[in-house]
Amino acid sequence: MAIYKSDLVKFVQCNLAREQTIQKVFDAAGGPVDYVFNLAAATKYSQAPEVYKENVVDTAKTAANAAAKNKVKRFIHVSTA
């Protein structure tokens, strides 16, 4: 749940590791989505490479692919990695 309310921005929480979950977000938008900001990641110092790949790389790819499939104007990915 978002801590703010805005008619211009809609905060949606989903599991980025699952394509089906991401698609439900686009389906529920009620129309075209112009922008997607991916602010998700779980990073920790010295985590195993496979954990980093799943939590950062794979989720970013899944979200970017879903944005492209849904013809989003801009996909913005923010990362500390």
C-alpha cells in the first residue's frame, strides 16, 4: 500500500519474478500504461551470485519484457547494484 494518494501516479505491488503477476498489473490498469518505474530489488553485500541474479537481474528482465509487451512509452529501472 502506498503512503501517498495521487490521481497521476498509481503504486502497484507485485511479484516481479512471475510474468503472470506482472501481466495482471497491466490488465488491471484499465487502459494503456505510459511509464513504469522499477524500484524493486533485494540486494545485500556478499550475497550468492545466483541470489543476486534472481533478485536483481531476472526481475529487471521480466519487468522490462512485460513493459515492452504492453507497449509502455518508458521503462525506468533504478538500481543500487
